[in-house]
Amino acid sequence: MAELTILQPGDSFEPIAGAVGLLFECAPDSQVCRRNPDALALPELIGDFDSVKRAASDLATRLLAGEPCMRGIAQLRIFEEVLIRELQSAFHTVHLSRRLTALGIRRCRFLKPSRFAQGLVDMNRDLALDLELAVPGDRLRPPIAGSLANSWRRLTQARFTGSSLRGELGLALNRIDPFRRRRALLPRRLRKRGGLWFYSTAYTFTQIGLLYEPYFASPFEFLVESATTGGRPLRESGRAFVGVYEFASWADAPTKRELGDAVEALTAHLDSVPLQGDDSLARAILVRSDFMRTFLDHLLPLGLFSTRLFERWIERARPDALVVGNPVFEGYALHVARQRGIPTILLQHGILGDFCQFVDPPADHYVVRGEFWKEFLAPTARRRASVLNPSPAAGVEVAALAGRTTLVFVSAPYSAQQFYAESDLDEILGVLIAAAYETGRELVIRVHPLERVAYYRARAGHLLARMSPAAQVSYSQGPGLDELMRRAIVAVTFSSAVFLDCLLHGVPIVSFDWHDFSYRTQIERWGAFHFARDLSHLGMLIRDAVAGRLLPFSKNAEPFLAASPAAMLRSELARLTRSTG
């Protein structure tokens, strides 16, 4: 095998002469596999996901050890999960290079630029590999070009509505004024000192705070990064909140000299870690990555600013405890609060992500929703974790499967998945639309809060026009999930917290055998999902569900969603808010 053509997301499905490799996840009977039957599948090219994650986590630990603190905080460690993800991609690139050599490939052709193509180009130059690389165009487009393209896509999908225009204007203002100096012109609204504070940067994080709030000793004082994200559920429920940038001062922004010293110290630290072999290659890919450029140019100055911002918040608000629903951008608040001896609590807001099994978040206490999730945590985090979950059975009506009428597709943020391909999503939706038409059932596409209904309406619309225009397809987002679950015959998803609602409502869950996700290995052992081997099997499972032959998870859902008595919740949360662990 002398030449290999690499197909990536968005490439043409037309048959290609010669050997082909696929750098994205797709079903074995997908269109691209049917047209290229001898194609090398993704795992064969980039290695085993689990072992690569472990290698990336181990390297991240060594790179972060002894990281110099800036304004009292190790700034890169805040993004440890992102760092592991970037190193995972770097190790995948190294594995791809090794695989090409083992296959005797002398020429590798890409149809468009990508991070993998650029990684191979850099390795080829640094190591003088005997590999000819054909990559059209120059390096990947700069981040600003990608940001503008994403903004235009969001606007067109939303059809230039007033809310979408306001959202994009807000993002543009934040790029122009990242240190929120404009907030100095507006009045301050701090209403209360002391008490329990909940800080949120996203809709779903606020939602989990509202779920747990009744069991804390007193109502939360809500602090939000943005009124349109973390503040949205509070507005919907008529709750007051304070914006975090109300605490900002013009003096909080770092100077050019401070930034220059910080960048120099951090890059010198990364270079000083003694590494060999693949670890050294992965570091070289990391330091040239878009993430490191973005971190040094944007995230680091924002991190230094945020460190001062939360110091000011603590000085003015004097919180008795800090509760959050996520540990990443909330990490600055958690670190500063712990330095001041203020108890910090992290609530599990949904499913645990890919790297929770490796990362120890900067919180005194980690509240998880079941033993399944506690066992998934890194050992150090597990020791500080408590299983506390409001009784999930209260008010849940489990309807008989025979009386249900709806097929449900639960989306996940596909664009956040590294090996996502819209072609795969279209083929999954095509199977669902065909099944809805054939069985006379309605298909409801339940859209994740971070995605837009307009995106799925457009994709499904193209498929309906071409395939089954008479199929019933509707869309759901926000409120109404319980009512939808009561009507659901089956739910199709691969990485969504809605699977927990499916367990409570007795809805059979179908997932995809060709997709990797964080808790995949663990959930397979429990038998909670029916995994479709390919698209044909997916259609068969849906028809089985309509016929009543596909059964829901029959075991106790307690390991996933514990039923903690209200008295236990109140006493334990009161104890956690008094303790710094």
C-alpha cells in the first residue's frame, strides 16, 4: 500500500481509487463505507480511545506539576480537561503517523486542511519522515475566521431573529471589550452579603442549582456570568440574580508586561518538563496547537482578570459557601474561595464528561446523583464525593408502553465531538424519519440546550423533502420533557443526560455502537442501553420498540439516580456547607 487518501468530516462520498482511511465515526453500513468497502476505520488509524485517554491524562499530570502560579492560581490547570483533550488529539496524530509507517504508506492525501493534516506536516518536517503529504491550501484558517463563520451560520440557522442578532452582538462586544470595562458605566446591584451563593455560566448549571436549592439551609444568592445563559432559567422563574462583571474594576485587567512575563514563565515551564518518545512528540503538537495560541492570547489574560474579579466578589459579597454546577470556567471562583477558607460544593449537573475519571476538580465536596457516577470519578475526587439526589420518583408517572405514540431523538452537541460528521447525523435522522413514516408514529427531535432547533429543522427538512415528506416530525427544547417522556415509545441518543429521565419513565434507550462517549464502557456492563450495530440494526430496534418487543431497563435506577430522603439531603448539605473538607 503506497498511497492513502484520508476522508474527513464534510468530504465527498464519491468512491476514490486506491486505499482510503476514515477520520470520523460512522456506521459500518453508512454511505461512505458502502462506497469504499475496504476503507480503514477510525480506531485502526488513531488507536484505542481508552488507552489514548489514559496516556493523555498521564502526560497532562506531568506537564501541570509545578506550574507557576499567576495571581495566586495555576492558570493552565483551570483548563486541565481541555488540556487532556488536546493531548488526546496529539497522541491520535502520533498514532496515525505510526500506522501510516507500519502500512508502508509513502504518500498520504488529504482533501482539505485539518488539525490532523497539520500535525502530520509538522511531524514530517521535525522528524524528516519518509512520507509525502498532499494537503490542499495553507494552514487551517485562523480562529477569528472560524469564529466569524460560526457566527454567520448561527444567524442564518436562526433566520436573523432579534434574539439571535442580540446574542451575536453580545459576543462581538465581549471580543472588543473582554475585560468588561463597559460595566463600570452601569450601577452596582449587590443586594446582600453573606449567605449561600450559586455561580453559573450556563443554562443547565443553573437548572441543577434550582433542583438542589430547596434542600440547602437557605435560598441561593445567584451569581451569573451572562443573563442570556446562566441567568435565563432565573428570568423564566422570576428569580433575582447578580451579574459577576458588576464586581469588575478597570484595575483588574492585566498589563502588557504582566502578560508577557506570564506567557514566558508558562512556556518555559512546559519546555522544561523532561519527556521522551511519543510524550515529547505530543507536547510538540500541543504547543503549536490552536488551543495553546487561544490560551496564551485570550484565556490567560481573561484568567488573570477573572482571578481578581472573584477576589473582589468575595470581598464585597462575603459568601458563607460557594456552590457551582461545573468546574471549568467556575474554577477561578472555586480556587479563590478555597484560598479564603470558604466551603465549596460542586453539583453534578448532568452526565459526567470524558475526563472526570482523571481530573480532580478544585472543590471541597462533589455531590453526585448515584453510585454509578461516584465510581466514575477520579479516585481523589471520589474520596470527597457524596451521593445525594432529590427523590427522582416524586411526581413521575410511568405510562404503559402500549399507550405511547412518539419516537424521540435526543440530540447531543455534535459539533463538540472531535470525530463528529454531519453525514453521520443525517443518516441517523434518515433512519428515524423512515421509521416514523413506516410505523405512522410522530418523531420528536429533542434539541440540547446548547444547540439550536433551527439547525435540526433545516437538516430534517432536507431529508423530508427527499425521503418521506408525509412523516410527522416536530421539535422540542426547554420545558415539557416529562410530558414528552410519558409519550415516548423509544429514545435514541448517544451522550445525553436525558437518558436518566428515560430510566425514570421506563423508556427503552437506543444508542450507537460506532460512537465513543465518556461512560460508554461502564454503561454497557449495566445493560441500560440497546446498542445498534449499524444503521440497519438501528431501524430494526426502532420497529421492535413500536411493536412492544424492545424493553426498557428493568433494574433499579438507584445507581444512576439515588432516592435520597429529604431529611438526609438537608442534613448532609448543611454539613457540607460548613466544612472545607
